[in-house]
Amino acid sequence: MSSKPSAVLWDMDGTLVDTEPYWMAAETELVGSFGGTWTHDDALKLVGSGLLDSAAILQEVGVDMERQAIVDHLTDEVAGRLRTLGVPFRPGARELLADLRAAGIPTALVTMSLRRMALSVVELIDFPAFDLVVAGDDVSRPKPHPEPYLHAAGLLEIDIADAVVIEDSRTGVAAGVASGAVTLGVPHIIPLDGQGAHELWPTLEGRSATDLVELHSRHTSEAVR
């Protein structure tokens, strides 16, 4: 019989919501305001990275601002787009999240975005979606370090090995795997083949809490053989 995971830990940008285009547009405008050029390929390199690390790269291409000021500016720009354009859920993500809540499986949002950004997304979801939020300013070591997921497990008082992580980026998958969680990769902008995820699903559309229970059971059963 399949056993439920102790919790499902969700990445936000690119996994729960498709905010990556908002970030990319904000980055392009910021670099352009300092006379630089920011390409789609440049933006792809930042997907899943900690915001301060991303800010350092933007400084290297000519953004003459302190790193924290860059982070605050980009966060404000993306938050503004969320307020005016709405929350663009990834296919199947809202439905799966709601099904997990109905099944009584705890959920947490684990993102490298600032807490105020994460909370602005959570507040726009029309049901109580998460038991807790761990954001980039809650940890000292961002993804791909496992600290964000280990911190969430500690707050939930669970063994991380009993959790499922859902991620769309290489750094996020690396963090999930390193934490010891069963890690599900759902590629969005960047392919995740060969990155170590326990499974890759092309989409969350049509997936249910039962699918995640079975995923968890498959890989925890393999671990104890």
C-alpha cells in the first residue's frame, strides 16, 4: 500500500507559476537602462539562481547598482506585473496543489524569491495553499545548496527523506536531490535530463495527489531494498 509523503515542497517561479517571463522582461529593461544588452540566453543562465548571485551577474554587464538594490528593483517590477497581469499558474499546478490540500498532505513553498514576493503570490491564490513559506531571505545559502529544503523540513518537523520536492530548474533539482527528498523535475524553460531528478514529468496537467503518493512510494521503496 502506498504511503503519503510527509509533505510536498514546491518551488515557485517556473514550477508553480510562470513568472520567468516577468523576471526576464524586468532584467532586460534594467540592463537596457544602463546602456547594456540582455539576451534571452543571458536570462536563461539566471533561472533558478539566488537573487544576489543573479544581481552580481547583472553588475558584470553594466548595471551600476548595489546588489541588494538590484534585487529590490527586480522584485518590485515582477510584483507589479503580478498585480496587473495576474498569477500565471503553470499547467496543472493549481489543481494539483488543491488536490494535495484536499488529501491532507502538508505543502510548503520553497523559493529563492524574496519573502514579500512569495507572499504576494500566495495571497493571490484563492484557497489556503501552503502551510509555510521559505524564501530566499530566510536562508544563508541559496539553491543549489540543500539548505532551503532542509530548513522547510525542519519547520514542518518532518524527515526530508519523507518529502517530495517539485522543481523546474537545474539548481532546484540539485537542491532537492542533495537534501535527500524524492525530487520530481517538471522542465519548463530548461531541460532537466541527466540532472539527477528521481523522475521527470513533462507537465503537472492531469496529475493528482495520488500520482505524487505513488511517486513517493516508488522511490522510498527503492531506497530501502
